[in-house]
Amino acid sequence: MAPKTSSRYRCSNCDFVSLTLVGRCPSCGSWGTMEREEILPVSSAPSGGLPKLVTLEEAPPERRILSGLPDLDLVLGGGWLPGGVVLLGGEPGVGKSTLLLQSCSAVAQGGTKVVYVSGEETPSQIASRAKRLQLTLGENFKVLVCDDVMKAIGAAEAHGAELLVVDSVQALRHPDASGWPGSPNQVRAVAENVIGFAKRTGASAVMIGHITKQGAIAGPKALEHLVDVVLVFFGERTSRNRLLRAEKNRFGGTEELGIFQMCERGLVPVSDPSALFWGEDEGVAGVAMGVPMEGSRPILSEIQALTCQSPYPYPKRASKGIELNRLQLLMAVMDRRCGMSLRTSDVYLNVAGGLAIQDPAVDLAVCAAIASSVEDVPLDMKACFIGEVGLAGEVRPVPRMAQRVREAERFGFRRFVVSAKDLKADGLDCSRDDIIPVRNVREMVKLVLG
């Protein structure tokens, strides 16, 4: 007689578990997110034989499979890892399937067996995209159109697949799991079986995940905990630029940024990101140049600020590319430390090219752009501003200063406004005439605006 199973309810937004059905999650407050799931009985004795214990010396050496796209390899930490599971998320139409199809073409030409499982497209549609991108797939690339994850995994294992692509995890279903495809129970069951296939066979697995209107990957939050790598592919609809970041990576860092451009032949890695995000605006007030680090690469970035007298009692603050809270903090520093009041002004901040910057090294550039806009005085476009700004108004040094300066010099910049502290510690020669050290924001404003 089969053991009796019980059920519980799990929030698809925060993974809170309740034994009874409630309309609103007691943990996160979301409505209609409690989904029913079965609780499997726990056996006191292991089934089958015991697993083998091994030492770390007996573990096989790491062997990466190059994806064929240098920026994708950079974000992954060296390529696809055998036995690793990657979740790739992104908005509809951003190019997730195109990115993986291009990688599959390069991997298959290298002799690796690739199985592409599609629950949303037919083989003719995939072939049409490959023809448009002028890709050569060869005999090592196989397509399987199926919505049953168990059949798909069985076919991939019988074929000896070394790279399995699932497009998408919300389109497949598990025959024994409750709910419709895309529901939390189904997504969890599909992901667990794909992960089990990768760990059992040593193959690399990639799952495409849809993005909700809130910007999160659809499905239970546990899905991101189960996989080894979570990649997010995003970009503006009106721009050809596409950015790839790792939100989680067990096999590498999460600081790297992959930059692509969508062209007629698909996604092309950008070899010179600084040229992409620099607009070369001359003689315009409110424009300053900074050099943030994206992982191991410095990227020359144009910071644009616009201030104007607000017609409303509550002035508006808007920021794109830099966190709004960071902008408000820097505005408060300039008000208190520089006497530059912005309380009745609308303030708009933008990073040219759609780049989202998290590096605090652009704080000084943001302050310079705001000061330039307030006074309506253009800055020297051959000057770069590199430094972090504290609440006391002090300008703090940032790491890899010499590398940032070299990147700016490559584009013809000849003046560098930096922190006056610890210049020698990062390999920067403080005796150079083009290095202008400042101790605080007030000194910087007096320097650039008189």
C-alpha cells in the first residue's frame, strides 16, 4: 500500500510555508501567492545501496566548456561547467534564446553533444532563426520539441548529451506534479529533474526562465537557490545594447558584466565598452566623466545631470543608472557641505548608454555633474572624476586607481580629479601634473567652477 501523503501551502513570492490555505501571505503580505504542494513521506532507511565517500584528491579536475562568446565566458567564470546548472532570465524579446543558440552552435562545432529542448517553438522555427543568424549547427546539435521533462531528460541521457538547454523551465511539465505548467509545483519539479540529470551524468544544463512584470524570475524563489548560477540578461527596448550579469555564481564572481549588441547576425560582444557608453558631449553643462569598475574591467561612463526650478511644492528627483537613494544622499552632502541648495529644484540624473552603475567611485562625478548643472557652467571634457564621497563631504580613494586612469588616458583624457588620500598605495604617481588631488567636495566644486 502506498504511503499516505499530506499537503501544505507555500508562498511563491517568499517561500513561507503554511499548513492551512490563507489568502494573504503572513510573511510578505502578497495576495494569492499561496500554492498547494504535496509533502512526500520521509523514509527511515535509505533505498538502494549507500553512496560512495570520496576525498577531495579523488575528485576529477575542473574542465570548462567554452561557450564561444568571450563575454559569456567572462560572466560564467570560464565557460559552461560539467555538472553545473545555469538559470538564464530576461524579459521577452531581449535575446535569451538567441544567446544560447549562438553558444550551442559554437559548442557543437567543437565536438560537444548538445540537446536543445524547446517547449515553445517547433524545429522549423528554430532552424529559421539559425538560418537568419547564419549559424552552422552540425550533427552534434539535436533539437527536441517536448513539454514532458521526464521524456526530454530520458532522450537527452540516451543521446549522451554533454550540454542540455531547456527553453523554458515554465513551458515544461512533470507528469506526477500537480498544477499547470509554470505553476510553482511544476517549475520546482522540472528544475529538480534537470538538476538531477546534470549531477548524475556530469553534463552542463541551462534553463531559460521568464521574467515577471516586477522584474523577478517567474516561479518559486527556491528555484534560484537550487541552481548553481543565475544569469540576468537585460537591455532597453529602444537600444541595441544588451547586458549580462550574474546574480549568483557558485563557480566564479558576480562582479563581471557581459556587454553585447543586437545586430542582424545576432548578439555581438562589445570589445570596447568604454566607447559604447561615452557620448563625447562638448560644452554642455551638467556632464561629467567617471570610470567605474564592472568586475575586472574599467568602463568610461558619462554622467548627465539636469536641475531646474520646480513648479510644484514637492520637487522631483529621478535617477536612471544610479540608485535614487544614492543620488539623494549626495544631494544632501552638497547642500550641507558646499552650501548648494537643491531643496526647490527638480533633479534628474542619467548614465548614458543605459549602464547601471553600482560602483561608488562615480560619486565624485555625480557631484561634479550636479554642480555644473546648477551653475550652468560646462566642465572640462578632458577631465575625469574618480572618488567616493562620504557623509562628511570627504573624497575617499577607490581601488584600482591606476587601472582606471589608464582607461581614461586611452580616450584622450588629460586631467584626473581624485582623492588626496593614499595615492601611492594603489600604484598611482601623485607627482604627475595631470593628477589633481582633492580632500573634499567643496575643494572639487571650487576647482572646477571657480
